[in-house]
Amino acid sequence: MHIHILGIAGTFMGSLALIAKQMGHQVTGMDQGVYPPMSIQLNEQNINYTQGYSVDDLPLADVYIIGNALSRGNECVEEILSRQYTYTSGAQWLSDNVLHNKWVLSVAGTHGKTTTASMLAWILEDAGYNPSFLIGGVVENFGVSSRLTDSNFFVIEADEYDTAFFDKRSKFVHYHTKTLVLNNLEFDHADIFDSLKDIQKQCHHLLRTVPKEGLIVHPKNNKNIDQVIAMGLYSEQQTLPNATLSISEKGTSFKVEGETVDWHLLGQHNMQNGLCAIYAAHHVGVPFSVACKALNNFQGVKRRLEVKYQTQAITLYDDFAHHPSAIQTTLKGLRKKIGDDKIIAILELRSNTMKAGIHQQSLVAALSEADQIFILKPDTQIWDIGTLFDESMLFNSVDEIVEELAKIPHGHFVVMSNGGFDDIFNKITFKETFV
């Protein structure tokens, strides 16, 4: 079968493309603004795609999978509708063709989905479960963001974003979840949700799909999650125990159920991610000792405080953080590790929520651990960012930022964006800023 994916370079759709190819389908696609790591993964898997959405590039396929970034008015969407071609969403295709007979372990929440799902997949792998998975990032332990095996277990990053222009439910309601991690819950995605209550409603729809023998793993005393559970709980639940994070030679460590995790990851948020993964894995039978040992060897996920370049004076990181809470926890974790060393935060306000200024007040506090701040002004900004940050922190282009970075002789440079950030790393490399 020939499957053509519109929006193939998105983290979900690119991962879906790999699974479809593993199933023996011919897979092609199209997208715009393609950037690493998904572009690299598609190229490595020899999956052909075109840039842009020209009807001239739309092949005749058996089914078209349409990503949620596409809407009416897109010329390829209009062509598919006019010619009455067979089309579906990525979440629905996955549900119908892969997940309907699997034990699905879903990881949901505003932050940490990719990292927690990656931890969970690695624990199951290390325990011999050989899981399938689909994750919105390239897992270092596996080298890919998705795979399909003959295992009964499937780990998936469960996104609350809408499914497609023709299906406005959150993607995660399609997944037939049996083990659910609900890691945290805050307001995000202001382009599709009007309030936190809207997101909570979708999360409760997800809870309704978990069978009574299923399990909901979540932190204690999280008001937003507790409100969702108060709407009705139909399965068992596991709240996370209290744990203390300590600095170790490797990075940080913590104890759970008498066992120790000692790893290179930083921050309270990663400890919580790890606890969620451990208890979700325990639900399918993985002993705590095995889970903790696996996490000791967890290598992380690309673009999660990933070290891109390092000398004695400079460390350059790539981090996906784009919501104030994620920015704050990332910088706090780094601060605890490096002490008084200089932190330089380089931020792209790319998400629709950030561009709209929904979290503008909390953004200032989120960056408080940084000694210097560089912010790329969004093209479609609808709020006055200059009222919160000094003009010396604001820039109209990445080239301007790179010029200023070259003047800083040492420090920890943290580049934070959920997009390509105008190819900032190559621009830094080409200008030999940190050599």
C-alpha cells in the first residue's frame, strides 16, 4: 500500500512514517520547514519527501494521512477532498492498524512526555520486553523515534493536541491506553484551547478510555490533575512517592522502593519523569530493581539539554523547552549542577501560546537562573515583549544573536526552542563562535 503523509516532518508524523515503512508500506510525504532531528531520521530511513505543499508534488496514493498542522485552504488538502481520495489522521491510522491489539502504555502531560516515554521504552527494552514505541523525539538509546516489533507492548507519547482539521479531539483518545502516565497539567496550546478546563476535559476523555484493570500514574497533590480525576476515575491509580534528589558524581541520584537511580540527568522534573516511568513499567511486571538499573544507563533524548559542543570554557546545549515551566526547571537543574558558572539563555518564542503572550509574566521568573538572556523576537508577536525585557536582550534575527554570542568568552549556552531556530547551531559553527 502506498501511504502519503502530509506533514511528515512533524515529530509524530515522522515517527509514524517509520512504523508504516516497517509494516511494508511504500511511504512518501511532504512538509515545509523541515529540520533536524526528524529530517535526518527520514533521510536515514530512505523515506522520500518533498518540501512545501504543491499539488504538482501530490502523488497518487492508496491513503493520505493528514497532519494536524494542515487546514482547509491548503491546496493539497483541497485536492484530496475534491477528488474524494481516501484520507485519515495519523492517530486514527495508528489506532486502526497497530494499537488495537496491544498493551498500550501512554505518557501524557504538558511537559516531559518525550523524556518519560523514552525512559519507559528503555526500561522495557532493558527488561527484555522488546517494546514497540512512538515518541516525539529521537531516543539516544535506540537512535530512532519509533519502531514496531512483535511485542505485545507499545509505548506512545500521548499528545493532547488536536487530531486533524476534521477531528478536533485530542490525539490521545485514539490510543486504547491500558497504562497511563499523567505527569503534569498546565495551560498550553492557546491556538486550540481557550482555557485549562478545555485541556482537563480532553484528559478526562482519555481517562474514560482506560479499562478498569488499567492504571493511572500521576504525582501527588497536583491540583489540576486532581480536578481531572475528580470528574470520574474508572481504573486503578498510583501516586508517586516522595523522593529526594541528590547531586552525584554522575549527575544526580534518588531512591525509590529501596533501589537507587544514579544518572547524568538533572533536575527535579527528570526525577519525576523517572518515577513515572518506573511505576508504569512495574504495572506490566518489571521489578523496581530492574527498572532502576535500566535508568542508570539511560542516555537521554535529543534536544533535551543535549550537549552540542564543548570545550574547557564553553558548553553549548540544545533544549526543547518552550513553556515557562519547562524553561525554569531546565535552568534550575543546570544551575544546581554547575554552581556559580555563567548561564546564557538563548530563547525562541515559537509556540502559538508564547507568541500570544499567554505566559508572559511567568516567562520572566522562568529565566531568572540565567546570567544573560538573548530572545529572538517572534515575527507574529501580538504583545509588547519590550515591557518585560530590556531591549538589549531582544533581537530581530539569529545572525544578530550569533554576533553577540561571539563576544562571550565562557559559560553554559542553552539554546531553547521547539523548532529549527533559523538553523542557529550551524550558524554558530560556521562563524566558529566557540572555537
